[in-house]
Amino acid sequence: MKKTEQKISTLKEWLDKPNELSLHPSEVAYLLKKIHKKTPEQCFVFLKQIPKDDLGEVLLELPERIKDEALVKLSIKDLVNAVENMDSDDATDLINDIEEISEIKSNEIVTTLDLEHQKDITELKKYEENQAGAYMQTELLSATVDETLAQAIERLRTLKKSGDIEDVYQLFIVDQNNILLGGIGMADLILYENINDKLGAIFNSQEMELHSVNALDHIEDVARLVEQYDYSVVPVIDWQGKLLGQITADDIYDLLEEIATDQIYQMAGVDDEIEADDDLKEIIKNRASWLGINLITAIVASIVIGMFDEILQAFIPLAILMPIVASMGGNAGTQTLTVMVRQIALGEIEFENAKEAITKELIVSLVNGIIFATLIGIIAYFWFKIPLLGVVIALAMLINLLGAGFFGAIIPLILKRLEIDPAIASTVLLTTATDVIGFLGFLGLAKIILL
């Protein structure tokens, strides 16, 4: 309880003096989350006291369940103030969240906004959630080729003073039809000597071309572009080349973290949003569903073992060595699976060009199979003094590692081809495959060779 009181004290101090005590929206959201766990009502009392400049950002940082509760409790006026003080991309995200709870409330908020905010949100809402346009912000610094550098700098001052623009990385140069021509980085903008030169002349005298993306491009393609070239900002254009907005690197980094986290959680059979909410009932429910599937696959493996009860009774050492084969196959398969799922997510592998990747994994599995098959064969011989037992487990190890490499590579590719997320279903299928192959190979060979 003392920790909760300390968090309440910190939040109160910030609410009293937000300009003196610097807290990032994510830090405020973290404090609210911890307070909500002990005293939910107190959490929402604090939430309503958050300055309108920070409220929207804090809401977006909250876990889904708490955010949904907050969007229900907050008034139209509070939410309008929050949206008006956010960048257009974040404001659209918040409106979409409100719309999922109450379309009526969402429409009322949008119609209450000024016309400029309404236009921006309406424009961004037309894009699918995986398109670049859904992630862009319309706030940017641009100037035509006929303007001087001094005019562009003066516009920047005006926009900064009015709060209409925050972080500026590029001055985008356009023609009279708003067709994107190029851009000047802020460092070059400051260092350029003659600020009375027209931007057209500057553009013609220097290399100012830059990568742009179409508003309909897949956002993961944009993320790869930013990652490859270390861009701070990427301009977004339409099919005619007209400048529509910009996507900043901080949004891309958030997206990459979200994708990576989602993949890790899905491969383990858990939901990242549910885990973030700290709702024990939902966490138990979510994990139990996947554990139920794993139980079924474990029963399948046990049925395979049951088919060889005679050989197990005759050779007790088989029961001792059996887990080694299954464990090695499972670990080898997981290594291959992790590499393949990641490469598929990055767009480096498709079903059509996967032959090289599969071949590589099979070679790795074969070499490792030979090494560890020889090693376990020798260990089994000296352990139980049965030469043929060493041969059996060595062959079984080789077969299982090869099978693990093959299925670890092919399962995610097939799932991707069937438009099923490989990160979700691959682990369960792979575990079943390696267990069945391992037990069937080991006990089957034992029955043939030892009996």
C-alpha cells in the first residue's frame, strides 16, 4: 500500500506543478495503471485533472481496458480538448478508439472540433490500419520553389509559436501544385548562408531528393525503409506525387516494437494486450486456451508412446533416454522456427523463394544431427553397456533433428501461404511434429533393432 501512496503523491505533485515536474505521458500512464490496480476510482479522478495538452497522449499510453473505461467516463468536452491538442495521426487513433466504444460519442466529438481538425481526421480515417496513410500526420513544414529560405524560416517560427507544429526534421519543397520535389534537413537549413535565395535555386544547386512513400503502401514496407536508411521522417504522397503528410521515426519505432512484442507473445500463445492489462481473469482464460491445445498435442505424443509399451517394458533404458531425443528435437525446431518467422515478418522470405532458406536449415540440422547423434550414441553405450542401444538413439537423434529443421522451416511458410499468422500456430504444430517423429523414430528403431 505504501508504494501506491507514493505513486499517488508523485502524480499529485505533477498535477499541481506540471511545468516544474517533468513527466512523460508514458510515465503518467504507468502511474495511473498502478493506482487503478488498487483504487480504480482514484485513477479516474486524477485522469480528469490532467492538463488538456497531455490528456490525449496519456490516454493512448494506457492499457486497452483502462483506456476504454476512461473514454466512457470522460466527458465530450474533455475528449474534444484532448483531441485538439494532439497531432493528427494520434488524434485519429484516439477517435478510432472512441468509435469502437460508442460511434455516437465519436461522431459528436468530431463534429464539435474545428473544421481543420475535422478535415484532418476524416482524411486519415479513410486509410486501412496497415496503410502508410493511417500513420501519417498532416502537420509539417513545406514551401514552394518560388519562396525564399527566409520566408520558410519565418513560417516555421509562426507555426512553432502557435503550437501548430512540434518536431520538425525536414523542410519539404513542393511546386505550385504541391508535388513533392525534395527536402532540406534542419541542419542544412540553419547552416545555409544566403537565406534570401529562392528554394528553387537552392534545390537546383544541391542534391535534395529524398525517399517518399505512397499513402497506400503497407506500413511494414515503410518501417523497413526507415530502418534501412535511418530516416527521422518520411514524406507521404498520393498517386500524383502530391505531398499529403509525414511519418516520423518515433511512430515507426513504436510500430517495430509492437510487431516484435506481438510475435514473441504469439509464439508463446499469449496476448500482449491482455497481459498488459493485468486482468488475472482474462490472462488465465487466454493462456488456458493455448494450454488446452498443447494438452491435445501431448496426448497425441503419448498415444505414440503407448504403441510401444512392449519394448519399453523390455528395455528400461529406453524410458530414461527417450526425453533426450524429444528435448533436442524441440529445441532445434524452435531455433529454426524463430529464424523463419522473423524473416517472414521482415519480408525476406516468401513461399516462392523459400528453397534456399529451407536448404540452409536442413544442412544446419544435418550437421548438428551428426554431431549430437555421435555424442549421445557414445554416451548411451558407456552408460548402459548396450552397443545397439547407442546405435538406436544416434539414428533417432539424427532423424529427429532433420525433421525438426524441415518442419521448423516449412510450417511457418505453409501457414503464411494459407494467410494464417505463423507466429500464432507454428509452435503448437512444430511441438507435435518433433514429439511424434522423435518418439516414433526412437521406439520404432528400438523395436526393429533391439527386439
